[in-house]
Amino acid sequence: MADKIKKFFQKKKVEAKFKLAGPGHKLSEPAISSQSSVDSRPEPQIKRTGLSEASKTAAEAALSRLSLKRENPVFNTSLAAIQAQVKKELENEKANERELASQSSVSSNEKQEKEIDLPKNYAASGVYFKCPIISNDILPRDEWKKNIKTFLYEQLEAERGLTACLIIQSCNNNNREKIDTCVETLCKYLENLITYPEDEKYQKIRMSNRVFCERVQPIEGAIELLFAAGFRQEKLTNTNGAEEDFLVFHTENVESIESLTALIEALRSAEPIQLELDRNLQVLLPSQAANKMQLPASFYALSPEEIKREQQLRIEAMERSQMLRTKAMREKDEIREMRKYKFAIIRVRFPDGILLQGTFSVYERFTEIHDFVQENLEHSGLPFILNTPTGQKLNLEDDANKTLIDLRLVPATVLTFAWHSSVAQEIQNSPNKDVYLKPEVLVMVQEKQDPEDLFRKLSILND
């Protein structure tokens, strides 16, 4: 049945591709010059794994590419403009730090008042997801829930039984206990039909029945499943002589009684349609990174109001017991604090000052961060390390299976990029030693600059 579900979605994806391709034309007619409709989002990139013994040849090839200077004048000019901007911002950053150090500190009340008045500069606009089995769109979770529901209901006519199973699993707010109870109840209805095909008692379900009302009716997709199994809603006279709504089974509504076995298997094997977290990749200048520190509400496991209340209670508790807290107690509280978040922002700062930003689940492992950086490097395949703000060196050999919570990278962390010592000297001697990110990734930083300002910088460099 799992194969049938997979084929079902593959068929729908092929149909979607044909629709995107636009109207067909005869071979004798001129070819269509441009596609009528394209997706504004790029295709998801294939993830690469970290360097292993089997990848040494690829690493050697990457090292040899370092000796080849990029001959794209447009890219070289743009890179120079970005580097000049970064250098200027780093100098301003240092000057601001010196100025702040020389000024007297303001009172805590003034600080608090200032923080309340400041606008929120979020590090990300939200948390976004992909669902490749349906489309290439990148949307917030709530929008995907609506789209998945719409998609599934559109398929009911063509494949009612399988689609109803997926609606049950995907459109009930992930209430696993109620979904599982409903599935077992539906399976019992169908098993009774298979075991007692001539017994009319099992061919009718009274819709006011307590079990039906509590376990089946509230679950979206359950009625559609019973319709796929051959039931239809009818008015029948009950034992008290009054008319009442029943679901009545008719053998002519199904291919055979045995076909119900496949429906039971589909009910028990179907799983919710899964979403994939989109990295929401951003490339930032130092000034942009400094201005974006707060996280939107979608990053929290609790509501913002609950977070604020718990933080205040924790501050008060810490003040009362500051002298009595052991290291183990502090670490326990730190982990509890991190579990308030569902997602985290990871920024990787390169030696040229540019920052690469991505969104991760707090339960993802370090290998996912490593792959994210690796797939955006101009010289991919070379080993590197990432340093935490506390000086810890993260690498695949020691940290691959540790989660972001394990590594204390939640809710937001800036990691510093450095080439591994085994390749650092070769890179230092190469003409491309100052190029870290792919040009198609690095150019994203230009989108955040004022176009006139960038044009002015390019004109100065060309002169």
C-alpha cells in the first residue's frame, strides 16, 4: 500500500508538470519561445555529505580548482564592491564598539524603556516549509495545511479510498490519539463486513451512536472513507419507530467484499503528508546581521506571552537562589530554556565578513549545518571547521550526531568559518583565497543593498 501511495503522488506531480508546460503544439508548428508559467522559487538543491575517505579524490580536485582564477569580469567587479562594503562596515563596527566602551552606561530603567520603544528587527520573517510531493512552493506551515487539504479534497473523485486515508492522517491537527482511535474503529467496521458478509447488523451504522459520535464523526475524512467502503447515508426507522440517519452498506457500491481488505491496509499504513523545513537562506553584510537579532513567534514552542511570563519568573527565581545554584542545576535550566524553541537561526561568519544564515529545527543534527555550509561553498568538498562563540571547534568526526540543543546553538548562534588545517596552506597560496561562497549565493547580498548605492560603488571601482 505504501507503494500505491507513492505512485499516487508521482502521478499527480507528472500531471502538474504537464499543466505548467502550457498548451501543446504540433511538430510542424514553430516551437514555443518561452514557458508560459514558471515557478519563482528555485528547485531544491541536492544536499551533499561531508568529507569522508571516499571523498578524498573530490577534495583534491577542489584544491586544484583553487589555482584557476575566475575569469568572469562581472562577478569579479561585483565581488570587489561587496568586499569594499564589508570592509567599510567592519571598520565602522569597530569604531562604534570603541565609542560605546567610552560612554557611560545608562540606567536599567532607561534601557528597558528604550527596548520597548524599538521596532522589532527579526532575524527571519518566519519559518517556511516545502512539500515536494505536492509542489515546489515554499510557504508557512499554516498555508501548507490549507493547500494540502485543498489538494487532497480535489483527489477524492479519482481515488476516494486512498485519499480519505490521507485526509484522516493529514487534516486533523496531528491529534494522534484521536486519529488512531478513529482508524481502529473504522477498521473494525470493515472487518465485521468481511467476517460477517450476510449479517445485516454490521451493514448499518446509526449516526447517533455514542461510539460513532465520539470516535468517528469528529475526524475529518472518516465519512469519506466509509463512503469509499460502500456506505451511504439514509433515513431508516429505528426501534422506537422514529426516522433516524444511518450509514448503510451496499455491496454494489464496492468491487467486492475482498476489496475492503485493501482499504483496511491503507488505513493502517497511511501516514501524514510531511513538510520539509526550508532553510530560508540569507546572505548578510555585517551591518544587516547586527540589526537583526530577534526571532518571530513562529520560532517558539510557546506563545510570546507565555515566553515573556516564564522569563520574568525565571529571572526572579534566579535572583533568589543565585548563591545556591550548582553547575548541574544551571545546565538543566539552560536546556529547559532552549526547549521553549522549535527552530533556531544559525549564522556562519566567513573571514571576509559575509554571513550565511539558515533556519534549522532545534532537533536537527550538526551534520545538517555542515551540509548547508558545504553546498553553498564555491570550493565544495574541502574540509572545514566551525567555531562557536565560546571557542568550541565543531567538526563531523566528533559532533555529526549531536543536536543543536546538545551543542547549545539554540535559539540563535553565530559560528565562525575556518578551513581545516590540512588544506589551509594550499588555500592561502591560491588566487581565489578570498572567495568563499558560490557567486549565485554571494550575489544575494546585493539584493539587500540600495541599488543606487551599489551602482555608485561599481562606478568608482570601474574608474
